[in-house]
Amino acid sequence: MNSKMIANGIIRAVVTLLLAALLLYALYLLKSLIIYIVISLVITLIGKPIVRFLYKKVRIRNRVICVIITMLLFLIISLGVFSLFIPLLIAQSQSLSLLDIDQLKINMEHLMQQIVDNLGIEKVPPLDVSKMLKAIDFPGIINSTVGFIGSFGMGFFSVLFISFFFLKDGSKMLQSILALISRSHIEQSEASIEKTNDLLSRYFVGIILQIGILFVIYTIVLLIFGVQNAFIIAFLCSLLNLIPYIGPVIGFGLMAFLTMTGFIGNDFSTVMLPKTIYVMIGFLIGQLIDNFFSQPLIFSNSVKSSPLEIFLVIIASGTLFGITGMVVAVPAYTVIKVVLKEFFDGNKFVNYLTKNM
């Protein structure tokens, strides 16, 4: 091997790295669009059986009408889910309006004193609830909330628009993509699509089962301890579990907050605090069941990936694309693994990565 070949190899490696860096940067800049497309593909995967049912069983022979009906069903279900939270917001607003800050300060100081006495600590600075509340940037929270609602609304209707055309012209788009692929790779491409549909279908069925199990556990716990709006709180906290790692933490804090505000007006040390602790124990039991039963079952039967793989992929996707990236990381990674398996089956690294598929 002469110096010219070595130089050419170095140049090719540098160019490859630069192109990879540019690709990653482009993906970062287009992260919102990519997330919309991925979510739209998920909705398309769910909506295709409905369109097929309307076309073949109900005998609506106009495919566009079938797609419109499917999208209307999705819109109605989405709005129905959002409307569930209106009574919860009203109830929590009414509860917070009854909050006595002075009494809360006394209760918190009394609780801190009990903890200090039990731990044998000599002196702890007094807890100033008033300063804590003043430190909260309420205008900033309101501005952030308004910004989030605006971004969410734009994203929601963008996803609806993209999903409509995916459902309407999905077959034509697929044929156009396959037409760009050489004939020698057509069979591999079709196998990739079939395998992806199979794995993702099993994954989403598993996710629905996971949310359902958590919803039942949370609902039972909340009803046992008489928490208001138990069904809505349980549904919201179980949905948050879709966000890997962060979701359960947010759900824990949210359930604790909603439980405590639901008991405002009752005695702090004998009702509010004990019931909140019991509910949190029930929440943790639900998480243990999810971590040791639901998630291993879902990941082993669908995405065929190890826990370490899943963890690294979720962290990387979350760093690049935020919370939404964390949600779509696992299905997107599954698609990538299927494509690698079909097109680069002879590669040692790919074989190691996809050995369970």
C-alpha cells in the first residue's frame, strides 16, 4: 500500500465524516418536520385497517371519503381526550382557590419540625412558604403555556394534514419510492416494509396494553382513597408513561399534586399528607409492575432490542429532538434495524445488532 492510497483513504474517511455531520445537522434543523412525519406514519399505520374496513366491509367505494371518515374519527377521539381534562382543570382551580397560604405555612413548618425531632437534628432554618411562592415566575409560566399551546396546535394540524395524504396516496407514494430502487433491491425493500409493519403493529398493541394496565392500577388506587376525578388523573398519568424515563417522574409529581389539591380543606397531617403518601405507594407499585412485566414483554416481542440499546437510543433521540423524539425513538429505531437487516445482512456489526430479529 503506497502513500497515495493511504492519502485517498484518509480523504474518503474525512469526506464521509463531514457528510455524516452535515446529515445530522440537517436532521436537527428539520427535527419538527421529521417528528410530524414519524407521528403521521404511526397514525397511518393505525388508520389503514379502518380505511380498508370502510372500503371492503362497509362498501364505501370512494377511497377519499373513507380517508376523510377515518381522519374525522381520529379528530373526534383526540378532541374527546382533550375535553376530559376540562373538568379536572376546573376542579383543581376551585380547590386552589380554597388554599389558605398561612395555614399551609403552619402545616409545613409543623411537618418539618416533626422530621427534625425524629432525625435528631438540632437546628434547621424555618421554611418560608411565602418566599417560595413569590419566587415562582407565574408570568413566565403563563407565556410558556401559551407558546406550548400554539406550537402544539400547529403540530397537531400539520400531523392531520400529512396523515390525510399518507392514507390517501400511501400506495402511490410507496410505488414511487420502489420505482427509484433498482430491481435487485425490490424484494429486500418489500420484505423490509412487511417486517416493519409486523413489528410496529405488535409494538403499538403492546403500548396500548401497557397504558391500559397502568390506567387500571392507578384508577383502583385513586378510588380506594377517594381522590376526586380519579379516572381522569389515572388516564393522564398513564399516558405520561409514553415518555420514557421522564414520563413516570412527571406522572409521580402530577399525581401527588392533584391528590393533595383534591383534599384541600381537610386536615393536613391526618388526611391530606397520609392519603397522598398511600397514593404514591400505589403509583410506585404500578411502576414496578410496568418495569418488570409490561415493558420487558413489549420490547422482547416487538422491537427485539436489549435494554441498553433502548436506553442509548432514547437518550440520543431526546437530545436531538426533545420529548417527542423520546416518544418516537423506539419505533424509529426498529424501522432502521429492519432496513439494516435486509440491505446489509453480510455486515458483522449489522448482524450483531440485529441478531435477535
